Amino acid sequence: MKNNLQLLYSVIFTFTLLFSFFFFSISCKQIETQSVCTLTAEQMPEVRGFRLGMTLQQLEERFPGYCMVTDDTLKDEDLKISLRVSDYSLNSSNKKNRNCSEFNYHFINKNQYPDLNGVSGVELNFNKNYLFKFEVSYEHTLDDQFRSEYHDKTRTALGLDQWTNWKLSESKRDQYDKKSKTLFNVTTTSKKLACNKSSVTTKIEEYSSNVRKTYFPALILEADLKAVEEEKKAVEEEKQRKIYLKDKEKYKTNTETFRP
């Protein structure tokens, strides 16, 4: 009887170990199949002609006359530029060539830039002539299906389907519109993909009232500014080190050939 119990316990223990190992293997396989984004800021996709790392000179080339680059703007550590896209432009000929830092808003005529079709505005954040963050806002919609498909379709359009470490977040707030005298329940749904010292976020805000629901989609790309600065510093130090070694070798040659 005792031997039979020992045999039963042994069988149960063996099966327990086998099942534990089986489920552990499945868990490890699931972890391995998760693909974490490794894109750097420079490798992030371009969106409507904007990309991380863009300079003010490149912005000026894209929109000639709308924003004039000066020495001060190149050194500005917190330069914010807002582009408003519409059917008309408030930048008349005598108001062009304006300093980028003197005006918060620059109105862009979308008829002159077909690639901005469907865009309502772009918020640009520069630090020392480096675009480290920008947010593209798209025209609002009343389509409920658009809301449910926006995140996945945007991810596919940007070529980011291979990365699986997207994080979903949601927040709610109330907002009162004085003009229409309407209280809106605002729900913001975001999906963020954290990459190598950079990130991309798809965002959609739902404004809901007793009458209707309106959706405002947006896309945000951002670089880790501190990491960017450290990388620039490392590149500059390496450049100076090579110059030093070259000068050192030159000095060594001169001393060897020196004759009193």
C-alpha cells in the first residue's frame, strides 16, 4: 500500500513538472515573438514632409517666405511654430518673410501644398535648429468607423506593423464651449510606440454631446531631446579627438625632422 502511494505521488509530481515546463515554454515563446521598436529619431517615418531632426532651413525651403530663419531662431532652445492649413492664406505678400519666433501662427494655403490635404494644422517644436517634436492634426470627422480603425490604419500607413510594443491609454474630461453653449464629454484615446530614444503616438479625441459625436485625430512624433544632445556631444568629442590625434602625429613628425 505504501509503495503504491509513493508511486502515485511520483506520477503526480512528474506530470506537474511536465505541465509547468510546457506552460513556461509557451510563455517564453510569446515573449520572444514580441517585437520591440528599435527605430532611432532619424529612422522614424516622414509625415507629410515633416520628420524628426528637420532643421529650420529645411522648413524654410518647404514653405518659402512663411517663416524667415535668423541667427536668433537657430540658437533658440524652445522655438514653437504653429502652421494652420486652410483654403486661404492670411500671409499676404507684405507680411511674408517674418521672423519665425515673432509669430506663433503661420497660415498655409493648402491649395499650394496638395500633400497637406486632410491636415488642419502642424505644431513644431525646435531646440537649437533641431525638430525634436511635432504633432500633425487632421480634419475632424463624424464617422464612427473611422474612430475604430484610425490607430491600426495609421500604424500600417507608417510602416510600423512589425513593432508590437504599443501602449494604449485613455483619459476623460469635460469641456464647455461658450460659443455654442454646449458641454462636451471629451475622451482621448492614444496608442504610443516607444522606440530607441524616440516615440510615435496615434491620438484621437472624441467630443460627445447630446447632439452628436465629433472625432479629432492627430499624430505625434517625438525624440528624446536629452539623448539627442548627448549623442551630438559624443559626435563632437569624437571629431575633436580625431583632430587632436592628427595634430599630435603632425607634431611628432615635425620634432623627428627637426635639426638645430
